[in-house]
Amino acid sequence: MTDSRRHIPRTDALLDDPRLAPFVELMGRDRVKGAVRAAQRRARDGEISPADVADEVVRSLPGGGPREVLNATGVLLHTNLGRAPLSAPALDAIRGAGGTTDVEFDLETGRRARRGRAALAALARAVPDAEAVHLVNNNAAALALAATALAQGREIVISRGELVEIGDGFRLPELLTSTGARLREVGTTNRTSVADYAGAIGPATGFVLKVHPSNYRIEGFAATPSVGELTGLGVPLVADIGSGLLTPEPLLPDEPDAATWLRAGADLVTASGDKLLGGPQCGLLLGRADVVERLRRHPLARALRVDKLTLAALEATLTHAANPAREALSADPVVLRRRADELVRRLAEAGVKAEAVDAEAAVGGGGAPGVTLPSAAVAVAEALAGPLRTGRPAVVGRVEGGRCLLDLRAVAPHRDGELFDAVVAACG
């Protein structure tokens, strides 16, 4: 019998594969040759067939950054997939900011200017209820800066029902105490009253912290004071809305927003920029001018500042109404089902068995817990889940009921063609 290893493609033939040309240009011929030899070695060891060597080389080479993914999970703001995808104007702004910019320079006077003033002005316009605004690199940083500047060596009064844990074992209490602040827990897991807060406030109190439970719900015999009820206690009230809504969202009536909580009396509101706002990862600080200025001037603020690319993307997000996160949130279920039906029709013509099904999507990203959004999905064989994840572009669906569901709510309509090609390729 002929040794199958004789059929392993030659190095020069593999390097002539047109799919490798972009990698050669980006990474250099020697590095691509190393990937070729690694794939040939796997074929000689029997780990892959000689016919798969070229595909293995393409799969093994990085794309110059994180792999692009089509989010067909049905989770709009999937933390593991980078949360909110940026809008076209935001991406254009990032490219424009890639060179030297006026990020901290006034072109008219020729003097130094406040860093990111255009993005900050856009944020202030978006939330006129805030006397002042500031930016740091994420919402955890916003809370850490507040705790350090306002309560280092002092106490933060917080309800036991709001001592949250989010993904990867990250716990809010540990973040707050790492700044040198002490926690004064009040109430119980399910019920906390204004009197509980008032009774805990004393000379050592730095501020009261109100945290929206953005990734869980407490139901039944439960109660917690509103932001408005916690004002007037004689200490600053810091409120973490988490999800990044700046104004009320009719589709998510129970999700708090910055404007409403500021009008209710919060002295400082913190939020994420890469969730429902639909922008880049950053932490938003909005509130009373003296409080924001105290945080802005603290030495830790320098370590937490955002870069010019984030500033550019945030400004573009705030000045353009449409972005992928908002479009996915407001997608019409009837249109989603129509898209699913069309994809199934095309897949059937290509010999791929698939079915259009109704589905339920979620906001994700620590926002709107328990809220489901009617959606539509293309159901394919469960065995395709793996090949879809490792294709280009990678497609991540969800396995449910013995099938792989490709939920369309977070997939932009103009990418349906790519999704179709990916499924056909995965079947090959």
C-alpha cells in the first residue's frame, strides 16, 4: 500500500496557496513557513490527513488580532465575544485616530487642552442632567476610583442584596475593599430599608453605594429603596447602573438609566460604555461637578484613563444614533423569521438540511436579567457547532435540544450571506 505521507503537499506548493498571501504580507514568509512545517508534521504524525494540511495552515495562522466572530448565540451583548460591536462611524473614527491627533492639544491656541474634550462634550450633551462627566477604562475602574477618592480608610454603606459577583469570579466587595475602603453591609439579602441605611451612617461613612443587580433578580418577599429614597442622608450617593443606558429605553422598562437616576438625586452615576450604549469598553462617571472633579484630580485617575482610540470610538457612538447593539435590540421578530426562512431555502438548494425556528434571545452583558426577546434562528445539526466555530469567519451559535441554533437577532442582515457560506463550508 502507498504510504499516505507521500501525499503531503510540498512546502513551496503550500506557500503558493493564494489564501496565504495576506499572511505572508502581514507576518513575513519565514513565520508562515513555520506554520506550514507544523501542519506537515501533524500530517506525518497521522493527526490530520494530507488533504487537510493547507486548511490547517490557514486555521493556525492568526489574523493580526482577535478572530472575527459572527455572534449567532442570541445573546446581544455577549461578554465572551466582546460585548457591543462598534458602529461603522466608530470604526472609522478609530482608523482616523490611529495616527497623531489633537487628543490633548488645542489646535487654535497651540496649547495643551483637556484630554478627550470632544468625547467628554458629546457625553455631557447626551446626559444634560449630569453637571460633569469623566471617563475611565471600564466600569470596575469607575467604582474603584470612586471608592479610592471618596472612601479610602472609611466606610461604604451597601445593601447585602447588592454585593454582586459577575463573570470569572469577579466580586464587587473584593474590588471595593482592595481600595482601602471598608464595607458596612446593611439589610438582608432580600429586603433592605431606608432606615437600614440611615442607621449605618456615621462620621466614618464615605458614601452610600446603590448597585443595580444587573445579572440576577430577587423575587418574592423582596424590597429595596429607590435612588430617590436614599438622597438626603447627608453623604454622597454613588449609583451603579451597570448596563450603560443613558436615557430610558421603552423596550427595557425595568432597566435603570443615568438620566433618571441623576434626576432622582444620585451624586454620581457609574456605567459601562460597551453594553447597551453600544460603544467601546470604558467606564462612565456622571454627576455632581464637585464629586466628578474630585475623582478626576485623584492620582489614580491617571492610571485608569482611556486611550485616544477609545475616545474616538465613544465620541462617534454618542454622535450617531444608530449602532449594532441598538439595531439588534429593536429588531422586528417578523423580519428575523423572514431572514431565517430565506436562509433555510438557500441552504436546502445547497443540499444542507436546516429548519427555521422561533427562538428567544437575551440582552446579556449583565443587563436586563430575565428579559427575553422574541427572535428567529436557523437550526442545523449539532455536529456543525464545532466546525462553525473554527471556520472563517467563526460562527458561534448555541446548542439546544440536540441542534445548533443560529439565532439571527445579533447577526446584522447584511451578513446573512456570510452565515450561509459558513454553514455550507462547515458541511464540507
